[in-house]
Amino acid sequence: MAEIDVGGAEDLGPGSVRGAGRWAVVNVDGMRFAVTRRCRHLGADLADGTVSADGCLVCPWHQSAYDPTTGRMVVGPQGIFAKVPGLGLFFKTLTRVAPLGRRRVIERDGRVLVDS
């Protein structure tokens, strides 16, 4: 399996998010995870997202939140979308059936790599 170089380990510290190919690489308290980088809601680039205080990857457009260990949405779309009845539940259910893809992240020789 090929590997994608994400960057230097010192540049991907806790709370950081970085894109690498089709992956958003997230560092949650020193643990790194890779998930596919398109939000299930409207396709926003999750590599532009943030890490919440509880360790979720938060979408930059509508603040949906994903658990990077499972790929499941744990908070549905916010803002005006939060007012649409059942929308958040629909997307949370969708990601139970079809979660974000996940890949193993490793550190080797000071570099962070994703199995592709």
C-alpha cells in the first residue's frame, strides 16, 4: 500500500488538521486520525475544519462534527440547517451506515504518513 506524506510531525501537533490527498488528517490530543475530507452534508473540505474541545472534527461550513475514530457524524449541521426538522438525525444515521472513510496514520523519521 502506498503512503501519502502529510508533513513534519512537529507541524501536525495537537488540535491541528491538514489535508493530504483525499484525506483530512486530525491530531486529537497527540493521536492522529485520517478521514475522507468531504463533509457528508454539502461536501465541504474537512481539511479546512477545526478540532473541537471534545476531539471531534468540525466542518468549516455548517459545524457538523465527526468522531475521527469512527467517521460518524455526532453533531448534525448547525445554523439555519439546525432548524430543518430531522436533517441532523438523517445525516447522523447516514454516517452510521456510510461513515467517513478512515485510514491508518503513522509517524516515521519525523514525518506523518497516511496509508492510501
